[in-house]
Amino acid sequence: MSQQDNSQQNATGQGAKPHNNKSQNLNAQQKEFFDFFEGKTGFRPEKMELVSVSGTRSSLKTLGLELPTFQKDLWGLLLYCGEKLFFYIHPTEYSYMGLVRKGSSDEMKIEEQLVCFSDFASFSVSVPMPRFHILKFFSNNHILTVSVTKQTVTGETETAVIQMQSLTKASVLQQKLQPFVR
């Protein structure tokens, strides 16, 4: 088949690869969410990934996050928006929990939560090392330690240390977060 025949065949749609509707649908959903988020914050996400954060209630409160009584950690989206880094929890993410947990549906409700890590006075990440070298093989290599410092209205500083877990290896996530460290 000549190159001209091949281009004619693709132009008519014959012989062209079928479109992946799932990928188009995901891209449409992602675009819709990016539009929503940009309208909410004024910053357009360039990429995102699912993460969970955990820590003491005090540390999470310093970040402006509230941990529901039925949760040990908070699942949300880490959104990379140019020079800004956000953690966003959508309230519908937890709706499925009411199906598997005992308790009232009011206990299961979670509020929308948003934190801009870039707004803190300092932001650092590290990969926690196990105390004993042999435990390195058994440790979870998807957890980062995140430390932030904020200045209060009285001029004092508060530091919060949390754990961030991702499907990405901790060392890879640490590299992605490096531009936001200060």
C-alpha cells in the first residue's frame, strides 16, 4: 500500500485505530475537575495524584485539616499547580464508607478540605529510614515524612509533621515535591 493510499485510508477512518472511550472520558472528567479547581482557587492543576496523609490531630489541625472520628488518615488529591502545591479532599470521596461502617450517616460525612502547602513558611519532605538496617526490606517504601511550619497571627511559629503515602515510591514522590521545598 502506498503512503498516499495509507493517508487516504486514515482520513476516511478506515484502518484507523479505534478511540479509547475510557481514556477520552477520563480526560473529560479530569478537564472538568481542573476547571472546577481553577475556578475555586485561581490556579490550574498541571497534574495530580492520589495520596493519604496521617498524623496527630494536632498536626493535622495546624495544617487546617480535620480528621473525622472514623478515620485514621485522609485521602485526597495532591495537585501540582505551577508554583503552588495543594492537597484537596472532595466530600464525595468518603460516601462509600457509610456502606461498610456501622454508625450514623452523619458521622460518615466529611467536609471539603483544601490546604496549600506553598503558603506555609517552610515545607520539607524526607523518606523515613527504619531504625535497623534489616527492617529496610520490610518497610513501606511509599511513605514520606512532611514537615511544615506556619506563622501564627501572634508571630509565633507552629510546626506540623505528617506522613504522606502514595502509590508512587517515596523517593519518586520526594523528587516531584523538591521544587516546593523551602
